Amino acid sequence: MSEPTIKVKRLAYVRVGAPDLEKAEEFLHEFGLRVAERAGNAVYLRGSDPDPHCYVLTEGAPGVQAIAFEAEAASDLDKVARIEGASAIEKLDEPAGGQVVRLRDPMGMQVEIVHGQAALEPAAAPPPHDFNMDGRRTREGGLPSVRPGPSHVRRIGHLVLESAEPVSVYRWYHEHLGLRKADEIHLPNGATQMLFASLDRGAEFVDHHVVGFQYALDEGSRVQHIAFEVANFDDLMAGHAYLGARRRKNVWGVGRHRYGGQIFDYWASPQGVIHEHWTDTDLVNEDHVPTDCNIVDMRDYWGPPPSLAFAVARWNFTALRNLVGLLGARLRAGR
Ligand SMILES: [Fe+2]
């Protein structure tokens, strides 16, 4: 198999549009992101890790407008600039600086490959949390380090791209950015329901998935959700209580995923973009052997089933037919 054009280092940021910036920003503060800087009509938000901003909020049409990955080396930008349809290498005129090459993936999504952005100083985060569990007493005489209020987002971790052709979208990311299949879930007809892909960092352990390529029940194309790591389990639950008290829309969770292993909690923004809090993900490296399973056999470790608002981004006849087909297959399988 031929080598990919480059192997990206990490998911860097998303650009998200909102018609009402103030309303959108209020949600993001409650979700646990903090403002790194404001410039022009954009708000640059960050987590507590020293990475540059991971979220660019701009006034405009609602939804995720672009996704960005960090390249390992400046020379990688020369390589991606040669991909068909790529922009030239351009200066990023934004708070973290750096350079960018802009691409379009097969879904039509803008993909930015960046290098040379300036890191930030780490921001305050809750102290490590010790548990007296599993027969181990690691917190003797101390109190749990739980703080009521918003979760503390550390960083952006992954996103899910959904389309009618998830495998061909994955192939593009594999061939050009080096993403590597981690595990795959099939539909009852054998087609791909979800293909999880990780970064390829060789022996270094990375999150189980940085992008999930999902079959969209309505056969539309979009970023289905964006996901952020929070400090720890208590921090996630504190955020769950906080967002719930503010009547934000929970669309799935709390639960623990079978694939990826993370404890998850999904919230819809006022613009309808699904934002995930997660903690305690599985880590994989080059030795990971991908597995396949059928969706009728797939169950998360624990937690409620997804809501309709999570499963179907847009209702049309295709979505309804696919949903009825899936539920029917589960019933016939007695699960
Ligand atoms: Fe996720």
C-alpha cells in the first residue's frame, strides 16, 4: 500500500458559524471552553491544554464550516499544497499565527492543514482526582477535588463526519492525511455504518479515534458532532449538572462507548451543533488490530440509547426508511 501524502499530528480546531455570536458564546462558556482572544468578528476559544485555540466561532451561517489538522513539519505543507484542488501555502492571519493550506474533502468540507501556530500557557484546570475505589485507597484524609460549575475542557479530541459514502470519505483522509482504521461497525446489509480512524503515530499511543466516518441516515453530509476531552469523570458530571440546570439540550448520555471506551455526554448548541464532553478514552497504536461488528450486535458498555435528535440530523424519507430498517433488524435479531 502506498504511503499517505502526510501523517497529521493532531486535530487542531474547528470553525463554527453562528448567526447570534453572543448566544453561541454563552453556550460555549457553559460547556467549558474559554476565550483565548477576540479578533475581527471571530472569538477564539481554548481548553486548558497549551495547544492554540481549538474553536473559532464566527458570525455567519450555523454549523461547522471547516476542520483543521496540525502538520508535523513545515515541509508537509508543501506536500499537501500539491493535492488536487489545494490552495497555496498561506499565512494564517489569526491570533496563533502560522501557515495554512486549504483543501476540500469529498464531502465538500473545508479542511485546513496548519503548521507553526504558537502554543499558549496552560490554563487552570482541576487538580488530579484520586478515588478510593477497587480496594485502592488513594485519597486518605482528603476531599474529592470536585468543583460545581462548567466542565473544564482540556482540548478538542475528535469529530464525526457523516455522509452517504463514509468509506470513500475515509479513503481520502487515509491517503492524504494518514488516518488509520481503528474499528468498523456494519449495517445489517453489510455496508459501513461507522468507521473509526485514529492518527498514525507509530508506536506512540493516541486516542482510539480522531475522526469517525459515519453513514448518515438521511444521506446528507455534515460534521455530526465535535468532541472535547474534559478533566475527569467528576468534572464531566459536574458539567452535566450545570448544563442541565441551565436547560441546555442533552441529546445523549451519560454513558460509556463500546468503541473508543470513553465516558460520553452530548449537548446540542443553540445552533443545533452537537458538542461532546468525554473522558477516559481507549488508546491505540500501530499494534492495534481493527475489529468489525454488526450494528445489531453493538451495545455501549452502559448508558441510555441515543436520542432521535442525536441519530437523525435531518428528517426526510430516506432517514425514516433507514431508521425503520435498523429498528426492524434489531427486533428480528431479538436484541
Ligand atoms: Fe464522539
